Amino acid sequence: MSGEGPKPKSWDVHVGYEMPATAVLMVRAGYLYRWSDDDEATEQNEIKSQGITLGLGLLPVGATWNFDAGYVLEWGHADYGNPATPTANGQRLLTQVRWRF
């Protein structure tokens, strides 16, 4: 047998705000802070990251569809004391079209 395998552990905090720009357009902005440990039993694999989010939602009056888009820019670094501390960054774009019937 090879054992139980990794035991990941993480938590994050998200804060955001949404407001109408027009009668059919919503705009969103936010911030996130994340801490993750890929394996609780292994040392020096913890990562801290932060990010900003931007988004919009389009819902025309009387329409049976809507469109949402969100963008995340995230950056992070290792959470342990090593002179060669690794860093990371990433971007994500999410879009969604929904029809209600």
C-alpha cells in the first residue's frame, strides 16, 4: 500500500461590490486573499496569494437570456522562509450565457 495520500488544507477571503451602471448593465469589483497547503504532512509547500476581480453582467429588460463575464488577476508567493522563495501569478476569464425557459 502506498499510504493515505496528501491532505490539502486551504482557506480564502473574498470581498466584492456590485452596482448597476445602467438599467441593463451591472459592474463588479473585488479582492481575494488565499492561503493553501498542498499537503498538511509535508513542510514548505504553503502558498499565500492575493487577487483582484472585475466583472460585468448584462440583462436586457424583458429578455430571457443574460450574459456574465468575470476576470481575475492573482499573484502569490511561498509562505515559508527560503531565500529562493517561489512566486506565482495567473489570470482567469470566465464567461457565461444563460437562457431561462
